Amino acid sequence: MKRLIVILLGCLHLAAVHAQEFGGQLISEWQWDMNQHTNWLNQVRLDLNLPLWHGRGAIEAATLHLANIRHEALIDDWQGFSNIEAGNMLAAIAVLGYSHHWASARVFVGVRNVNEDFFTSPVTALFANSSCGIVPTIAASYPIANYPFSGLTFYFDVTRGRFTFRNSLCNGVGRNGWRHDDNPFLLRPKDDGVFNMSQLEYAHRGAHYFAGAAIHTRQFALDDDGALMPASVASHHTTGAWWVYGEQRLWQRGRQSLTAMAQYSENTCRQNACYRYAELGVAYTDSVNTCGLSGQYARYQQGNEWSAELTWRRTLNASVAVQPSLQYIHNPNGSFVALTARLCCTF
């Protein structure tokens, strides 16, 4: 594994010398449970793109770095009120591989996570709740290459007019370690299973709709706390999930607009961790402000979780934005309020 790390660092150094595109993002988030507990979470993502073959191909790389002052959960919610919440990470690989582009198609081979390509839209990107990034019928039911984990992936997309089809075939378990038995380069379909995700999108003049389905060749049992058991005890049973999403602009005047969104998802197996999810939301946007209100419902094995989020993002300049968010969450463990404030810097 040490030899692999040396090779990777050497490749990234060589790419950095010739790179035409290098950048990143810092998100610094303060969290408060409106009681006596607070947390401060910092995430840095570094992105590198090295064009090859006159721009037809590229080496893509991205790393994640997290520093978290609190090790315990701030509130006892299930969906995850912060989509960047994770343990401390010195450096984890989010993306590393080769992509090739044609006029209307793209192929990627290497390490990747599903958040790079799926469930991405202007409104879902606004909200901080994790379920807006990927539905919990998938995220809570399978330990896949979902943030902060990645895995070996074959991905492609094809665009025809207003339609785009995406497909990702991955190792069934995602990882973010650097040990020989815990790293995202492992390919273990016999032990981890295989995960496939497909999505068809339609976009035109303020409308963005997509529908998709995913299957996993393993079913993961739950422990007494509702967490997923290791892949070593997963059964050889194929299950999956499907989802639909709609985002429609309702009103626009100049740079002002009002957009509504709705999504729904179900898992095919009632024994999986989460088997139903629904969300409704609305977002207002002008030249410097984006405000959003959403409500979510998730059906877990241990009960129902209801949540609502009110958020406002203020763009200060081309590189800096601030975003406070207020969330109310209710599940059988109680009712919780979480207040967060983010500083986002791109470079």
C-alpha cells in the first residue's frame, strides 16, 4: 500500500505541473443544537483536471480533507442534518481516474463516488440536509461509494437533446482508508457485491426532471442501533431502489425566480434500513440571494422521521458565500432543532 501511495502522489505532482485546471473549495460550518452543544466542522476539497489528447481525455482527481472538533453526534437524527458531516480525515480520495469525452458522451474509469453525477440540481444543491444529496432509501440501506466514501467505478453518460442518461457500475462497498484492506481501489464483488445506478434526466427552460433506479447484489442487515452490518455478514440477495424528482420554475422576472421541487423514492425491500422517502421544497433566487424551504419524510425500520429546513445563501463575491440554515427534526428519539452557519470559499 505504501508503494501505491508513492505512485499516486507522484502522478498528482506530475499532473499539477502541467495542469490547466486546479481548484478547490473550503466549507467551514458552525453547528448548534439550540441547547448546550456546538460543533465546528471544516471541509476542504481539492480538484485537479489534466487534459489529454487535445481535450478529448483527462486525468481527474479530487481529495477530501475534514477536521471536526466534536466526535459525538450533535443530535439524534437519522438522515443527517449536514451533508458534509463525517469523521476527521487527513486525506481521502473522492475521484481519481481517466475520463474520455465525445460530442455527446463521456466515460470514466477509476475511483469515484455517486455524488459526483447523481442527484445534482440547483435546488438540491442548496439544502444542507443529507437526503437532498442522495435519497436515504439508497444511502442508508447500502454502504456504497457515497460521501465520504469512494470506490472503483465504471461510469458513462450520453446526452441527446434535452435528455441525459447516466449509469454507474461500482464495487458494492465504498471506502476512504489507506490500508491494504481498507482503500477505495479494492474490487471485491464476491464479498462486497456489485452496485449499479441508472438515471434518465430531462432539462429545458427552468425544468429539471429525472427518474432512476439502483440495484445491489447484497442485502445488509442492521445491528441493534439500526446501523448497517459489515459486508461479511450480508446476504446474497439482490434488492434495489427507485426514485423520481421534479424541479420546475414557477415564476421569473429578470434575475429573480421562484422554483418548486418534489421527489419520491422507495426501496424494493421492506427489511432494508430505509424504504420510503418524500420531499417537497421551494427556492427563491436573485442576483445575490438564494432562499429555500423544504420538508422531508423518511420511513426507517425503527420508525418515521420528519424534518423541515429553512436556509438562505448570500453570495458576497465570485468566491465567497455565507449560508445559515435552521432545521427541525422529529423521530421516535425526540424532537430536535439544529442551527448551522456556513462559510463557503472557492479557489
